[in-house]
Amino acid sequence: MTMNDFKQGMGFHTMWGLSPSFDLLLYQTTVAATDTATSVAGTVAAKQEEINILLVHPGDARHVVHTLGRHGCRCRRQQQQQQQHVNIFILESEIEILARHILQMKIFLDDYIPIRHRASLYLELYNGLISERGYDYVNQAGKDLGEFVYGDDVIGNGNGGDDDELSRLRHLVDLSWLKQKERDALYHVFQNEWCGSGIVSGSGVSSVNTGGSLSDTGGNGRSKLHHDKLQEVNVELLRDYRLRGYYGDRYDCRHNLSEYDYYTRVKQTAGIIHVDQWRKWRMTGIAYEFGSNNVMYDKQNRTMMTSINKSGIINQNVKGYWLDIINGPYISHGVEIDDDDLTAVLDATHDNTTKNIYARGLLEVLNQGTGAEQYRHHTVEVSMFNLMDYMWGFETGTKYIMTKEHDIFSGLDTSSCHSNGRAMATTTTAKAQLASQNNQEQHRKESCNDCHDEAHVNTKENMKRMTPISVTKSQRKLGLHGITIIPLLGDLDNVLSKKKKYQGRFDYVFLSQRVAHWLGSDKFKSILRLHCIIPDDNNNNNNNNQEQDTTNAPTTTTSSSFLDGNARVEVESGKFIFQLQEKDQIALYKRIKTMAEMQGFDEIPLSSRKSSNSSSNTNTIKNDVPWNKNTFLFQAR
């Protein structure tokens, strides 16, 4: 594969990640519960009023929803709110991608929809073609989010306060950091592109080229936009043109080529993805399907349209399908699950009485070692479980616990919850579990036969049937308190390095693979907060004692990313870029490590974050090598 083919396959933009989601605050909670770590950091934690996290081109809201779910659990266990305020900055290059971030967070907070339906709706938006139900939701969400951008404080369902998802979204997302023209562009995406009939087209000839775009030009080659003329978006057609441009003469063999990629690369790295799912996404752009056979995925997903500047034409933004067509959206939520043992080690507040022993069965491999290995479950089920886990944790303050083996929806039974809202612990007797399973099965048959049943969806009483019984307004406030999401638009040169308010601000930065080269920029380090170890005021003896306290600190303090000194940078690896061979991954790792060392960063082993619950566990030897991790973590000296 040539570099040009690789770039055509990856696309200009991304709306999903190339690494699994993780909790951004997991290490921070370790420090708060570790006395030795606090003694090393001195009073840095007390003097630093807030923690600033920067996510650069993450593609989707996977890290945010994961963090919100775990944050709700931590707040409930500790019976107190977040001590330090956390600002999570999300920097994207295109306004349409920022709009999708906000849409995903709206779905996450929309508790009017049951958790099961909400998780399927969230995942459905990764498809190029969506169901009528999803299409209607996007259309209504565009109208609501337009009010969110410029509306009053009391919005939503008319009740006001914090009782609707848009009010909670206003508490969570801060748009004040965007320029006025950027907010106008965001409003235009919500109200015009998502709610209208399609993309605004020019008055001249409208054509579709092999680049997968809608090219609207007048006689002089320039765009002439008229808002009274709308052109219907055909994502399916635009994506097919992208495939033709990528495969070229091999287009008629694309089914065989997709299977070749699967068996030579995907199966070894993410075998939980079934070959049929992989092939269907590569051919049609449909990754997640739910419900019975009568659910048709034939509506265009307008949220996947983005703009690029066409070279050689002045001031023309070309709308098109410019996303990845070779890797797929399964990596964000569908290849790993949280390991309870790992979380208990890193998070001292973890509740060991609610271990989800059945969750590990979702990655069970049958006939292992026989040459005919097969996963019992697939990536769609893993994605659904993860999303329901995050939503359940945010709304109830407890982890989502499966009460029946190999049934991801078994924990939705409200009869399996205690009166205080805590999910049923797996330490109960087998007899009690069996009784709960029988009750749950009967409940599911009556109330949840099909997650796309329109009669079930359209009645408020039925929709509330599958929401957690312990959801309260105070718990939602607790889950939102202490975290603010701040969208930003631009890049390092035009936004971060030119404004003083970003200088020395960030304690942690996540770089996607598309912007990994920023690590080698001299401007990049200027935005990091480089702490000095400040001695405790109550322990102000002399410099020798201070140095001794620091040098004698145990190595366990390296698990605290925000309070133990200088900022950290985490870079997405090439593990889930399936077109890269092993030698390419090694070269990429060496290049990233070289850039980090030249900038004064030291690599920190990520074995503590690497989950044993991974779909690539069949290849344990490769998982132990540094270049085959999900991400690479560095800390400034």
C-alpha cells in the first residue's frame, strides 16, 4: 500500500477514535487516597484549584462519557463531590465534529430515553445510514441544540431547572471559549444542516466527484451559496465514491480485499470484531444494527458530513464524506471492557463488593488453541455493555452489574437493585441469583422485547420502565458537579500557542494519532503546566529534610498523573490502524519516543492502565511489548 492510498483510506477527518476509551480521572483519584503521594506533592494539590485536561482531535466523546460514568460512581462512594474542579478541553479541527461531540453528550444525558435505547442510539450514529427513529432524533436534536447555543437558561421540556437533558448539558458544556463566528457556525450546523433537507448548495452546477464530495460551483469556479436552495445529502453515494477512489482498479474485488485485511490484521488485534460485521461496515458504512429484521437502516446520517478547503479554489468549502473508510468505529467502545481488579488497584475508593464477574465472559474465546478460535460474543454486544455501564454509573452511582451470564441486558432488571440503588452484588448466593434472573427474564419479556419497537418507544410510561429505579436529581447533580467540558476549534499553531490563556494551562494532554507530530513541536510544551514541588507549609523544616522526603518517596506515586509534578502527555498508538504492519508500528513507536525525548519527556510504562479484558488477549506476547500498547504515556521532566 502506498502512502497516497493510506491517506485516501484514513480520510481528512475522523468521528471515532483509534484507541479504546478510558477514565481520564482514574489516576487523579489514586493520589487523593494515597498519603505518600500527597507528601511528595506537598501542597500542590491544595494550591492548584483546578485540573485542566486537553483532548486533541479525539474524534468522539468516548473518553468524556467514560469519565462521567466513573465520576458518578466515585462521587457516590465517597459521599462527597469532586474536590478539585476538572476542565476537559476538546480541540477539534472542524465545527461539524464538535457538533457531534455535543450531540453524543446530549444522548448520554437524555434520561427520558431508557438506557438500553439510549446506548443503541448513541452507537447508531456511527453508521453512515441510520434508522428512521435515529433520523428523527437527530432532526429534533438539531432544533434543541440550536436553542442550546443561543437559548435562554430555562430550556428543554418546559419544566426548567435541571430536569431535562439540555439544562444538564448547559451545566456541563461551556461554549464561552468559542469565538462568536464559531458559535454561529455551530448554530448553522444544528439548525440548517441537521434540521433542513440537506446541505446548502450553490446556484451553479452541483456534482459529485470521486473524492466523495458535493462540489458546488458557478461558472467562474467559485461557490455561490443561496440559503433558499437545499440539496439532499446522499452519504451512501458519497462513501461509495470514496471507496472507488481508494480501491481503484480493485473496486470489484473489494469484498475479498476487506476479508484479507480482516484475517491478516484485524483478527489478531481485535478478534471480537466478527468478519461479517467488518465486511458490512467496509462495504456499506453500517457498523451497528439493533432490533428485529423489520428495522431498516436507510436514512442518511447527515451528522457525518464535514467540510474541507478545495485547493486551487479561493474561499470554497467542499462538503463531503471525508471520514475513515478502512479502520471502522468499533475501537472506541467495542474491543475492551473495564477490569474490576485493575480499577481496585488504581482507585482506592473502588467498591470490591460489586465486581462484575459475568462481564469477563463477554470476551470469552471458544476452542482456544485449536486453530478454530471463535469469540462467543461480538463487538456490538461489548459496545452496548460499555455504554450502558457508563450511563448506569452516572445515573445511579453504581457499576452496571450483569445478573445472568452472557446476557448484557440482565442488569437492567429493576428488581435486582437494592433499595438504596446499589446494583446487586455478585457475592450473593447462586439461589438468589437464579431467582433474580427468573424475575428479570419475565420482566424483559413483558417490557423490552425489541429496542426498536415503536409502540414501546413512543409512550412515556413504557420508556421509563427500563431506567434505574434509584435515579434522583441529586445523583445527576452529583455526577455533573466538578466537571466542565470546553469545546475548542482550531489547531496548535492558530489557537493554543498564540493565546496567553493557554500557556502553561494543561496538566494532561491526549494526542490522537492524527496529531502525534505535535509532540515534536517547540510550541507544544509551552501549553503544559510544569509544576514545582512545593513543600507543605506545616512541614517547613529545612531543604535537606525536604529533599529526603522527595527522594525516599515510593515509586507508586508514578500512578498519579495530575498532582505529582509536571504534566503528562498521552499519544495514541498505531495498534488499531489495521493497515500498518508490525514493522510500521515499531517505526511509529520509535519516532514518537524520539520526539518525546527531544522535548524532555520520559516514557512511563502503561502496564497499569492496560486492561486484561481485551479482545487481543490471545496474543499475550505482543501485548507485553511497548510498541503494541493502546497509547504511549510521557511525563515532562
